[in-house]
Amino acid sequence: MIKAVHNSELWQRLHSADHGVIIVVGTGQWGKTATVHSLIDSGAFRDRNVALVKYSQEFIEAHSYPDNYRAVPWPDDISDILGILHPSRDVVVVDDSIFIAGARDSGTRENKGLQKLMTIISHNELFVILTIQNTSMLDISMFQSQDVYMIHKNMDVVAIEQERNAQKISQTIANLYLQKKMKDYSGIVHPKAWGYCSTTREIIAFKLPSWWQPAMSKPFKGMVMH
Ligand SMILES: Nc1ncnc2c1ncn2[C@@H]1O[C@H](COP(=O)(O)OP(=O)(O)OP(=O)(O)O)[C@@H](O)[C@H]1O
Ligand SMILES: [Mg+2]
């Protein structure tokens, strides 16, 4: 069976929720960024605007993103975030969260900012989507927040060894399910479309939005990250 995003339990839950954190994890180039846009394109977040953190506005304007997409900076002081975001009207995307939330520098201003953001999420009607290659790179506070939805893309075995203990099992299960779907539907569904949601325990086919361009995979190309 091929379950499209809009037929998933994940979609149902997000559609009826008013806040939450969605984490998309998996090895590089396995479709995390594409999955984020596919999920948004499915209407799971209704007609919210999309705020892409640390993307450049020029990049957004140079590509065929929908009109409700915009670039937002990461504020120096997270308390200012509500001046940049409109909680009940936005979905915030932190693509490649390692740039702002490395676990290894948990004392940094940005990481503390992300922790505060988690509090803001639970007190406001805000959705945040994070992508990351390995959850060991994310600060633990991200998982202590309630209403976390995990979407696993394929992860290579070496990377699974680096995973947090709590994630090793669900990622291993995810890989097994994903690989079976890739095999069963090879030539029918693109192998990178599959994602396993360990929160709702289902395999979903995330198809590319009609407006997708391959260049959207590399939003930070040529940018110097601080
Ligand atoms: N559902 C899909 N259908 C067809 N092609 C896809 C799909 N998802 C991803 N791809 C292809 O794979 C490429 C890489 O996807 P994507 O940029 O989303 O990966 P990523 O996991 O975000 O990589 P990185 O970790 O480098 O940011 C895309 O440019 C696209 O060509
Ligand atoms: Mg990406």
C-alpha cells in the first residue's frame, strides 16, 4: 500500500494540532529537505506561512517557492523571536539544524535560543520543523518537549551507531520498513520519497511538490555560516 501524506495519521494529527515540533532525521541527500516541503505542501499546516530560518531572501526569490514562503533571521536574542514570527500564522523551518543547535556546543547563545524556542512553542500556537542528519547532533531539550513528531529517512549503518541510544532502535526499524518499501515499489515510488514516522508508526510516501526544483536542496550553497 502506498500511503500519501494527506492520508496519513501524521497529517490528521498535525492538522488538528495547534503546535508541535517535527524532526526529520536521516543521512545526507536522502530527502529530508524535500520531505519538509512535501509535508507543508500537503496542507497539514493549513494555510500557515512558512518561515525559513537563515535562508537568504534572495535565494527564496530566485526559486519557485510558493508566495507564502519567506526567509527569517535567527535573532541575536531569542526573546525577539515573536517580533519576527507570528506563532499562530507561521510554520518555522530550521533546515540543517546543526547550524544553530549543535549538541556539542550546548552552551552557545543559539543553542540556548533553541531551548527557549521549545518553551515558546509549548506556550504558543507555533509549529517548528527541524532537519538533522543524526539526532546526536541535537540538544536533548528538543526531545523533552511534548508533541514531538519524528520522521525518519534512510540512515546508513555507521550513522546509526552514532545515534542516541533511544533512537537506535526506532531508526533501525525505520530502515527496515523503508528498505522493504523501496524494494516493493521500485520504479513506482522514488526511493527517497519514503519516510517512517515513529510517532504514528507509519510509512508515508512524500512526493515532491509540483514547484520543487533540485536547487532547493542546497539553500546554503555559497553561504558562510556563523
Ligand atoms: N520524494 C522524492 N522524489 C524524487 N526525488 C527526491 C525525493 N526526495 C528527494 N529527492 C531527490 O534527492 C535530492 C536530495 O534531497 P534533499 O535535498 O531533500 O536531501 P537532504 O536529506 O535534505 O540532504 P542534505 O542532508 O544534504 O540537506 C533532491 O534534490 C531530489 O532530487
Ligand atoms: Mg537538506
